[in-house]
Amino acid sequence: MKSLLCAIAMISLSSCAPYALNIRSALGIDTLLADYHAPGAPGASITVISRGDVIFTKAYGLADVDHATPASPTTNYRLASVTKQFTATAVLMLVDRGKLSLESRLTDVLPGAPPYARDVTIRHLLTHTSGLVDYEDLIPDSQTVQVLDKDVLRLLSKIDSVYFAPGAKYRYSNSGYALLALVVEALSGRSFAGFLKQQIFKPLGMDRTVAFEKGLSTVEDRAYGHSKTDNGFIRTDQSVTSAVLGDGG
């Protein structure tokens, strides 16, 4: 998922003056992000909000190292796993509308769910207590085509094991949130990206936030992910899992 929100970080400082960030705090942020001033370094955008007011906004480094494009306060960043809050919101909206309950079994609301997941509930998926195996560990090493949410279900259907019984433990689960996106599609009759746009983003005026789908979505003025090597930074923005929407790729 990509967002055209003005910042990748929002920090609430209750001790700050309501309309301005004091110089000491501003310099502290500059010091914290000093590494982003290095030549050719990928950057970041920061917005500080206090009592509902933007009191500091600044960008550091490059949004695109390959083209030496500087980051700005309005640069668009990938939300990655922060996406999960929107997936959870979509599910809870369906709960409010009586489409399902937190105790609904996955196998009752998602066609094709593997039989071994019959005791997994929506609550388990939301709270990372389902015990489902991480789909990343099931992707063949030779895989080059990006995996989609529906492929996560296919991968999980090829096995018959879990890490633990549902509800027995906590284990962070990308698999669970990919399946939740499929539940949203099954019960709403819409694509997951379409549901987010029409039911969450559009009503809230988030007209520059999208669940990115290759060939269908456009994101202007965006930052790209990079990794540091001995020879500098290289773009590593996309991986084989980046197209899975429910968990943020």
C-alpha cells in the first residue's frame, strides 16, 4: 500500500507549545536524522503534530537515489505493515454491519480455507493468535512472480500444519492479515482495494491514499526503498511479497 500522506512519522508531543516546535526540539530531530544528510542517502519525511496542529514538518535525504530526487514533506511513502490497521478497520466495519462476528470461523466465511483452520476465528486472525504458518516460509526460493493475497490461501492450502492451536499463543502473522483481506472480498463482493477506497479512504477525504495494484494504481512523487551495500545504496523497493495487500506486503 502506498500513501500520499505528508509524513511517514507522526509524533504527538503533549509538552510542546500548540503552534510551534521549540528550537531545541527541532535541532534534536535534525540530530536524530543526521545520517540522512549524507550525499546519496535515501531519505525520510517527518511531521510532528501537537494537539491537532502541525508544528514541525521537514524532509531529509533522497526519495529516489537513482535519480537524485530529494524527499519533501509531501513525498509519498509505502505504508507496508502499517496497512494492517486498515485491514482490521475493514473487517470491523463488516462486523458492525452484521456480515460476520469476531467469533466467526474462517472456514465458514472464506471459501477455500483449509480444513485444518476450522478452529481459527476472525478474532484469532486480528490478534495474531491463529497459529497459521507464515506464507513467506512457503514461497519457493525460485519464485520471481509477486505473490497476491489469493496466492497466500493457495500456499496455506498445500500444507496441513500450524505453529500452535488457535488462541494458544501469540505470533505475528502476515498470513492472517492476507486471509482477512480475502474475507473482506468474500463478504463485501468487492475487491479489497476497492473496499478500502470506497468505505474508508474516500469518506475520510484520504484521496491520495491507495492500496497499490500494479497496472491499476498510480503513485506520484513517491519514495523508493533502498538497501545499503559496500558500493552505496541500491533500490530494493519491491520483493516477491510486496503485492500482498492485506498485510502490507
